[in-house]
Amino acid sequence: EDQVTQSPEALRLQEGESSSLNCSYTVSGLRGLFWYRQDPGKGPEFLFTLYSAGEEKEKERLKATLTKKESFLHITAPKPEDSATYLCAVRTTNGGATNKLIFGTGTLLAVQP
Amino acid sequence: EPEVTQTPSHQVTQMGQEVILRCVPISNHLYFYWYRQILGQKVEFLVSFYNNEISEKSEIFDDQFSVERPDGSNFTLKIRSTKLEDSAMYFCASKVWTAGDGYTFGSGTRLTVV
């Protein structure tokens, strides 16, 4: 069964304190790994898609990387406005041309000034 | 930037009542989805819709649920007889084409069944 696991469940950082969030996955075949940001009471906001091991993408203070088993979301010098839940999701080849996303439970990030 | 719009933002309904959740996807998008998130749990896939028919659905999407694209802009999720366990945030999402990026989610409808 396809599965996505995120760690830690919650992370508290001081402003400027860099860290990484982890997303490990077990899937039959990967057709894309997605990172989303979710603010309280809002829908997921797209950040990155990664397709193959070794791929990296950056956006402001965020950098996403991908290996064959996991993805990391690196946050460099975070600011309080980076506080949110970060969701990882995969699209797989299970059952053919599926387009559904399988989500992890997310990492709740709190950045204190 | 184009948005997926969902209405209402919050709906309270009595158990056993029918509810219709509405979504306006991004205008040039062709693939439409409903997901739900029970408080404190994962975002879960419900159904995908393409070319005026369901292309995939999850085990959650039983006979109590239906989807419709009644006109060129709206995409609806109907729950025929709501149960307490249907209380959740329901998110609509759309995508322009099958293999690309860009699942854009709406802000959600919070459904509370009492």
C-alpha cells in the first residue's frame, strides 16, 4: 500500500534557526512528490513538485530535495511568517494513470521572533 | 493569480439532511477533484472528475456522495444524507492537464453535521 510519513509532527524554531522537515514515502511507482503549505482554516498552497531522485527546487527560504525514499524541505533562516503546516503528497502509478494525491499528516512549524 | 473558489465557507447541517458544496475551478482547468480533511487528520482524496464523468473515486466516496458539473463553471459535491462523521473540511482542487503540476486547491468548506 502506498504510504507517506512526515516527521517531525511539530517543530518550533527561533527566527533565523535553519532546519529540515522530512517526508518518507513507500509507493509502487512515483509520478511526482508535492510540497504544500497550509495555513489554519485554509486550503493547501502549492510549493514544489519533484519527479526524480537528485532533483532540487528552491523558492525564497525553502529548498526541496528528493531521494528514492524520502524528500526534505529545508528552511533557511526562517521568519515568523513561515509558520504553517507543511504537507507532503505523492502521486503514484498504482492502478495505472491515477491523478489522486496521497498526503502525509504534515509538520506543524512554528517560528518564534 | 487565478483561484479556486468554494462556497459556502462554513455550513452547519442536521444529520440526515442533504448538502451541496460548490466550487468554481480555474477557468482553463480540465481536471477537478474533491478532498476532505477531518480535524487533526490527513487530507484524503474523494473523487476526480474529467470530461463530465468520474475518473477515479476512493472507498470513502460511496453512494451517499455525488459530483456534478452542471454548467461550464461550477463543480458540486452533494452528500445525500449527512452523518456526524461527514463533519470535515472539504477542498475542491483543479488542474489544467493530466501530467503536469499545478493542483490548485480552494480555501475549503467547513461542514459541521449536528
